[in-house]
Amino acid sequence: MKNTLFGKDILSTRNITKDEASSIFRRADELREIVQTKGSTDILRGKILTALFYEPSSRTYASFISAMQRLGGGIIPLNGMTNTSVAKGETLEDTIHVFDSYGDCIVMRHPEVGTSVKAAVYAKGPVVNAGDGTGEHPTQALLDVYTIRRHFPSLQGTTVTLVGDLLNGRTVHSLIMLLALYTPSRINLVSPNELRMPEEYVAYVQKTGIRVSQTDILNDVVSTTDVLYATRVQKERFSDVKVYERLKHRYVITRDTMKLLKKDTILMHPLPRVGEISPDIDGDPRALYLREQVPNGMYVRMAVLSLILKK
Ligand code: ASP
């Protein structure tokens, strides 16, 4: 089968087909096996990834770096641009031209929505959006759906609940669109009124026939949920810290919440968590954020890199 991901920019989950997602998940399964038995492979020997991170990141950054290294490729690691020519006022266009000639792909994080789309126009090699402000984070959504499908191979008939800062959280923007490919029966959106999911994403999934409910009361929906996905209130997007303080712990998942969930419901979080999930439930078998999402992030990013960089 032709690899349609070869050379492709991964900017939004809107442009990922179900076949492409399936080939990423299949490749992630293979690479998981390789890493667990041999530690690494040399599929991408001779290829170089530039990690161009203009905004703080630890795990996404590190998982791309480790993914590329386990594939045998090289890296140009730039995390925080204060020591680079960007701090001297270099334009995005020039920066992209430079790293596009040194390396074979650019993985980019930036505080402004749409910057990776602009970068992709300037770059000849593929660009991966590793988070653009309040926009999207497509590889997080891929690892999330990969994780979900290891528990619910068909999402049909399931109920997925996204809770927290659905306005500013880019992971849920990418996730809701990717979920639309798998047609769960219902998606519940739980947030304070001020932090509701932007209408464009709601309309996008409703078009596929999935029922979408919006509420600000988590306890109304937990007992019928199969996948509970919690997110942090995105402090860095608030101009008024008082508003953030008022909203930040509106939803906290505790042992009491876990008692209301079904026994096979899974609890997820893109991390970092800052109080949304009480640490005393980390050992619950339904809590997947540390045990499964973190390692899956590396396998899925290995899969993405190997498919975009090699025919
Ligand atoms: N790590 C995720 C992101 O970069 C989630 C978060 O920061 O809340 O979007």
C-alpha cells in the first residue's frame, strides 16, 4: 500500500485520514515491539530532525528527541529560542530556510496559532506541529486515540467525556476531530461556561452524526462515560490571573469520582497535571496518563517520523 504520509506535514488532525491513522497505529505497534526487545532500530539512519521549540515543553520535546534517536536518526535540539538568532529578530521564514537545509524535518512548537502552517509553506521537508498556542497538537491526539483503541478497539457505541479548559486546550481540539473518524456514540464536553469548546470543533463532529452534549457539571455524565479525558486550565492563556485562580480547580478527579465510574472506564490526561487528578488514584488500573499515554507518546511519534521521512 502506498505510504501517503511520506513527505506530509502533520499540522492538524483535520487532514489525517482514517487509513493514515491506522498505518500510524500499526507502525507504532511494530516499533513498540522493537523498542521492547532491542531498544532501537536504524530505519532513519542519515536523517536529521530539527526540534524548534519556541514555547516551554519537556515531555513532547523529549519524546520527539527520544523517538528520533531510537529510530537511528540525528537531532538538532532547540528548546527555548533565547540563545538563537530568533532572539536577534530573525524572521520565521529565514529560520525555517536555515533548518530546512540542515535537517530533513522540522518539529515545531510556538505560542501563536497557525505558525506551523506558515512554517510548512516555507519548508521543503515535512513540518510537524507540536503545539501552536491554543490551536492544535495533532501528535498528542494520535497517541491519545492509539491509547484509547488499545482498550476500546472500536469506539462505536462508546461515550467520551472531555473535561476542563476546552477553550484554550489544544490537545482537545485535535482530539475531538480525530475522534470524529471513529464515531463514538456521544461526546460530552464538560467545562465552565467561560472555557467552552470553540463552536467550529463542535460543529465539525456534529456533522459526522456524533451526539455532542455540553454541560458544566461533571457528575452528571461520569457514570455513563467510557473514556474520561481531563485537562488542565491553561494558565498561560489568561490575561487576568484572578479568573484563572477562580477556574483552575473547578474539576478535580478524586477517589469519589472514581467510585462513580464504570469498572472498565479509562481515565486520561495529556499532562502536565496541576491538581486536576488527585495523585492517590494513580495506582487505579483505570488511570492511564502515566502508565500508558507517556510511553505510547514515544511509539506514536516514532511511527509518525518513520512514515513521513521514509517511503
Ligand atoms: N502538554 C500539553 C500541551 O502542550 C497539555 C498541556 O500543556 O496542558 O498542550
